[in-house]
Amino acid sequence: MNATHPSKLILRRKTLWTPTSVGKPGDKQAGHRRTSGKHASMFLPGQPVLESGIYEVIHDKNHRQAHEAVMYRSDLFPVCDQCGLRVRFKLIRSALYIFDDEDFAKD
């Protein structure tokens, strides 16, 4: 993936998507809404991923530009090989893992 243009990066930090309703995995009634970036939580390496989705990965200064990654619920946020524990994660958009969807779940 190419580096994110700085102006797009600023927009992404201002607008995030979060669930508007709580439901069971596979609940197709759950929606999304925009929230201000200042209310978004930052996650640290070693913490559990509470919600599957696309996260912004923010590395320590001068190491690498911010980029996006898919994280799966119940995994742990990883340590970066270069900046170690100084990496941070911010949810951009929640997304259901395909095999957690009731139409694709293994019986």
C-alpha cells in the first residue's frame, strides 16, 4: 500500500466510524456513525483487540508514516519490530470478520 497523502491522513484522524448499536456477532441490524477523532481511543501493544476492523497504525516519529491494518477481535495489538512499544492503534472503521457473520459461520 502506498503512503497516505498528508491531507487525507488529517481527514482520517478527524472522522472515525463506530457502532451505533450493540448486538451479537453477525447481527445485521448494527450500523455505523461518525465520531470525532478526539473521542477515539488509542490502543497499545499487548492490549486485546475489542472490535474487529480497520485500524490506523501510528508509529514512533521518524520511523514510518501512519498506515492502515485489519485487526481481528480477541487478538492482541502487536509490538512493532522497529519502534517497539511506542506504536499506537486507533479504530478507523469496525468490520465484522467474515466467519463471525451468521451466513458464513461454521456450524
